[in-house]
Amino acid sequence: MRVTTTLLGAEETIEVSEEQIFAFEPGIGGFESLRRFALVREQDTPVEWLVSLDDPSISFALLEPFLFQEDYAFELADRDVEELGLHEPGDAMVRSLLTLNEDPTQITANLLAPLVFSRRTHMARQIILAESNYLLRTRVLQAGDVQDLTEATEEPLRASA
């Protein structure tokens, strides 16, 4: 499937496979009417883009939270597990929404409301961790960490199994 998007402000047409497409039920907070998204890997970085197929001018930068918060953990409610069709831990992918900034040390991730994707069913949802101590804006990098994260991309992350 070809999708015209405005990633990073420049209009471009990208090719996405069915494996990259996920349906959000319910929609992402503030964007509830947008349900179908493609998960697109940015070349040479651990950043991924969640591009709306309903409105390709809307996209979100994502990052796997375990890259910068090794002890990040939460439990999914049984209802979420069932509705996402998660049968085993490897079925799930967890990503955090990023707030980007020209200064890499000012980039933050939303650990309070992660996105959980099912590799098995291609369903996804935003999970609100109401009873947690995680923050809406957690710094991804400290001043000395920029090089460390760049080195971590030597083995690319996979957007889907």
C-alpha cells in the first residue's frame, strides 16, 4: 500500500506492508477518530513513526521505552490482553509517544500512556497507567547519552515480527 505522508514536514509517498498496519480500538487520546495506522521505521535511528492512514498528515514519533528506561514495567488488564489478542509475551510490542525537540536532551517520552501493539492480531491501543508513578514527559536522553543511543541502533529494532 502506498501512503502519502508529511513526515518531518516534507510530503513523500512511502510503501507500507500489511504487517506494518495496526488498528487502534479505541483511538489514541485526542485523536479518537483516527483508527488505522502504519508503523514506519526511521532509517538509522531507533525512532519509529506511527502514520495515520485515515489522515496521513498526522504522525507520531515513537520509541521503545526499554531503550532508555530498562526497568519500565506494567501489567495489562485481562480485558486489554484479550481484546488485543495477546497469547504470549512475544505477541506484544510496547512503544512510547515522543515529544521532539531540536535539542536531543529535551526529547521526552510518555511513559504514563504507552502504546501496546499486537503482532498477532495487528490491534493496538493506548494504555493509561493511572495507578503508576510514571511521567507524561520523561527525558529520553541525558547530555552524555546521545552517543550511547546512537550506538544502540547498530542492531536495528524491528517494527513487527
